[in-house]
Amino acid sequence: MFGWLRERRRRAIRTRPFPAEWEEILRRNVRQAAWLDGRDAERLRAWVAVFLSEKRFEGCRGLEITDEVRVSIAGQAGIVMLGFEGELLDRLRSVLVYPGDYLAPKSAPLDGGGELEWREERLGETWAGGSMVLSWPRVVEGGRLRDGPRSVVIHECAHAFDMLDGEVDGVPPLRSPHDARRWASAVDDCQIRFEEALDEGRSVPFDEYAAESPGEFFAVASECFFQDPHRLFRFDQALYELLLEAWRQDPKSRVPTRPR
Ligand SMILES: [Zn+2]
């Protein structure tokens, strides 16, 4: 669609009243929404309405796509993207939702030739082709802050955002190539500190899955940045500030010190 045409369409959608049933779903399944100030609360609702009008939702393994599914996912994604004017993860076209964790086929070449094949349990994933896959019960747990700082929606949005400037390398789009280099090197130091803390058995604010790769470090640390920002700030202030620069918002200013 032409940019101006799309913008005109989006403007029209943003001004429509936000349905009361959607409001109720946000209240129930997007705990974070309650902490936004008036202007951001309004922007979130406009973002959700446009997202729902543009993205295709598909239920997998018999899951029915209801407004509850759509609004719960869009609401959590919208909070993450609030720092950007008009950014709607344009490359993302469809959201696939499973009724639980799902198995994805995996394979790896064997030394002696041939392939080793197995199935790996997943709670979500993001494909460069423009799809996001989510496990519905995990969406609910994250939105209700019932799984510590974990949130599959934030995690996959972080990958989708990271991908906007090319591959998933743990460095999201920043204001300039110079910023990106500085940011990448600083976040690398944070990952080293995190891994040291793990090695020493110290308590860490987010899941050790973050140590898997720079891409996972960005995604898992971002979950904590939004879900439990005070704890992340206490653990590594530099990391908090790098994420603030990347996401262009400061969740610490709104999320209560004990979010649960
Ligand atoms: Zn991931």
C-alpha cells in the first residue's frame, strides 16, 4: 500500500472509539496498560486498533482466534513499541497462535554424514518472512505478570524489532551507525557481566537463556526491562540505560517497584 494511503487509513482507525470489551481484555490480560499515563494510554489504544486491522491472526491446532487473543497480544506488543512514533512492526504480517507450547522440527548435520532430526519444544518464535508464533497460555502468563519477568510477546517483539535492520544479532535499529557500534560493544560487556554472575552463582534478574546468543540476550533482557525494570536497573544500570536508548522509553518511571 502507498505510504500516504496507509497513513490516511491509520489516522481514521486511530480516531475510532476503543470498544469496551477490548478495554476489559486489556485490564485483565495486559497488566502493564494500567500504569500508562493518559497520553500513552491513548496512544496504546490507537496502536492496538491499527495493529488489529493490519495483521492477520491464525489459530493453530484448533485454537480459536477471539478478540481476547488478538487484543491481549496487540496490547503487550503495543506497550513495547510505544517509544516509536507510528512504528507498527511493518514487516510482520501474521501472528500464529498455538493452544500451548508446540514442537518445532529441528535438524543438524552429523559428522559421519546424514542428519540428526529431533523436535524441540517452543513457546514462540519470529520468522524473517513476517510471521510471529506464540503459545497462548504463555501470552496470558506474561501479560498478567505471572511468570516473573518472562513475556513471550515482548521476547518475540524484541526479535522482530532487532530484525528490522537485518539479521537477529542483538543490535536493534539505532539512530546512526556510530550509535549502533557503540551500543553493540557496550551491550557485549553487559552480556559478559551477566555470564560472570551466572558462573559465580549470583542471583540474576532474568533467565539464563539470555546467555545463548546476543540476539537472545537482547530479547530476554528486554522482557525484564519492561516487566521488572527496577530489578534490572539494580542489577546492571548500564544495561538498563542501553535498553532505554533502544526502546526509547523508561518503564521504570511507571512500573511499581513490586509489579506483582
Ligand atoms: Zn528468542
